[in-house]
Amino acid sequence: MTAGPAHLAITPVEPGGPATEALAAREAAALLPTYSRQPLALVEGHGAWVTDAEGRTQLDFLSGLSVTNLGHAHPEVAARVADQAARLVHTSNLYYTEPQVALAERLQRTLGWPDGKAFLCNSGAEANEAAIKLARRHGRRRDPDKTRVVALTGGFHGRTLATLLTTGNPDKHAPFQPLGEWVTHVPHDDADALAAAVDDDVCAVWLEVVQGEGGVRPLDAAVLDAAAQACARHDALLVVDEVQTGLGRLGEWYGFQGTDLEPDVVCLAKGLGNGLPIGAIVARGEAAHAFGPGDHATTFGGGPVVAAAANAVIDVLERDDLVAHAAARGAQLRAGLDALAAHRPDCDHARGRGLLQALALDAPRAAAVTERALAHGLLVNAVAPDAVRLAPPLIVSAEEVETGLARLTAALDEVAAADHAEPTDHAAPADHAAPADPAEPTDHAEPADPARAPEEHP
């Protein structure tokens, strides 16, 4: 298989323009500067394609960080949301609403957990936060000191204080310390270290079967097995964060279903609402009885409109057999990425599962590749300095996969050409360069990376 026919590439057009610049200026005056954005203002989307404020179209191979699994403006999701919004938008959780119960039943069915019980919230971080509280409640009923969590380096579980501590990235912790000392992190690829870290005061082990923000890294089967055995040995809950991997993204309904794991709790969000803010945990077995009235709550979680959207998402996934479609298109995408890695010296290898893939490069040039991909009409992101993440919607067609590969190839070609270009004639000779003032930034200072999407559980 080729890495994408050349005729599917386009003439590159630099992103941005007057409308984008005007919106960026308005944002700078009104929003806290928590995001490093790409120079792109999006105004419309349909299927796998989006349109920017300058009228240009882009092929979306990021899906809003694995959120718009059914593509943009899916007609059935839009219709059900509009219908529900016209009848009842909000009640709080003081009252019963049918869409919420119907969603919990659909989650039971797709998980294969007839005894599963759901808690619905508003985001992936909230889902992980709820699971932390549930695990601690479950543990303390066994022993008041059974409160610790073991998690993996490279894992990402949210940005609230508790989920931030569970996230395996010390750089994210530093600005917000002290966060506590109840989480132990072990290397993501060390089964023995994981087994040794779990003892009787551990209430849960936390993991993703494919670490999304950690670089799209599938965990080794030995690590997954060590987690399951350690939890069984020490009566701890096995919690699988499926925020990025659930709802068909990996070619299974849930990522753990492609492994030998049987978790006690799963955390969901992202693709569940196809862009509307919703999160969930589902617990089974004894874990399903850890919470009682008043132990956890939310005003907005599981509201009628977002639950209607999530019900539509699951119904469309089932009706159109999109989980199997994601597996097939994922295999096609992976074959194309493997071909790039096999034939290009600037590409090292591909990794991932289903429609969550990464192309690992031979050097930290992912930001440059992402920037040039944008000019070629392709949205991807630098999930690591040396890795480009691709996460097309589950409705992506075979031709769109080939188009994405062709545009990615064109971006790689541009970056490779720039790397090998000779210095320009107007560059100042080194012996005439003025010494840099150590108090001022030099021309070679590393800029903030606008191509790297902020890690988050939206």
C-alpha cells in the first residue's frame, strides 16, 4: 500500500488571514491565555471536513482530540439534540429523566456489563475525579488506610487537582504543588515495578490501554496483566481511563475489550457526546455499590440534552457498524503510516490501535510537520516532540484516509527539504555577529509550540 496518491495532495496555503487575526486579537483581550492555538479559526464542519474563517477547507484528522467520532454536524445527533432542547433542557438531578436512564442502559449493553452502574458528569476530568472518590470509598470500607493509587508515567487523567496528581507527568504537577502524596507512579513499560508498587493500602490501579497524551503508546500485555493480578491480589479496583479510547476509537467498543483486562471501573467522555460536554463512569461488581446517596453529585451531569446526544451517538455506532468500520479504516491508516516509516529516513515507526495512531519521527520535528500539514489542509497534532497524532472520525472514508496520507506525506517532504536546505545568502557571517545579551532572549529562543494541542479531558 502506498502512503497516499500524490494527486490527492493540494497546493499549500499558509494558514491564517485577516478574519483569524481579528478573532485572535479579540481573544487576547477577553480570555485567559491558557491555550497555545494554531493560526486557524474554525466556523463550520461537516463529516471529516471543517471550514475556517478565511473560507478554506481542512481534512480533520484530529476530531477535536478524539471527540467528534461521528464527524462534524452529524444529522441524527443534531436532530435529537434539537428535539430534546425544544422540549426539556435541564431539571437538575433531583428528578428522573428518561434520556439519562436510557444512556446508562446503553452503556451496560455496549460494555457487556449487565450489573454495571453509571454516574454521568460533564467531562473526562470529572469522570476520573468521580472514579477516584469511588475507589477511595470502596477502599476505606475495607481499611481506613486503603486510599493510595498506583498510576503510570505518561498517563493523562485530567487537570483537576486530584486527576492532575494521578496524571503521570511531573512537569504538570510542579506549578500547583502541594498536590498530596497518595499517588505512586511507575514506568509505563515496567510490569515488575507496577506489581511491586501495589500493596494492601492501594485502593486502585489507574491506566489507559493506549496512552493518548503520552504519545499514543499502547501498553504491553505484560503491564496490563501485572495490573490485573496486583489488583486481584490486594483487593484493589482496576480503573481503565477510556476517555480517549472508548466508543469505537480503537476498533472495539472500548479499548480494554481488545485485551485480556476486565476492569472494575471505566471512565468515559470525549466521543460519548460527539462534541457536547458529557462524561461518565461505569462500575461493575462490588465497585457498583461503593457510592450511596450524597457521596457524589453534579448539577448538570446527564442532563436531557447531552444524554440525548450520547444516545444518538451509540445508536448510530450500532446501526452503521462504525466500530468495525473504525477497525478497517484504522488498518488502512496504519498500513500507510507503516509504509512511510519503512521508506522514509525521517520516519521511525507507527504505533497505536484503530483510528488512534501516531507517526514517530527520527527527530523532534513533529511541530514543524503539524504546521506544514495545516498548510496542506490537514489537521493533526504534535502529541510528542517526535510524534504526530492522527485521530480521524470513525466515519472517515477510504478515500479520505488516502487523502490524509497524501497530505501528511507532502508536509513531511516540505520539512525534510527545509532541513536539508543550504543557509541563505543573506545570513550574517558568524565572525561579524554581535554577542548575545544574556539578559535578553536570543533569536534562537525556543518559541511556544502552537502546533501542540493542550492535553485535556474536554
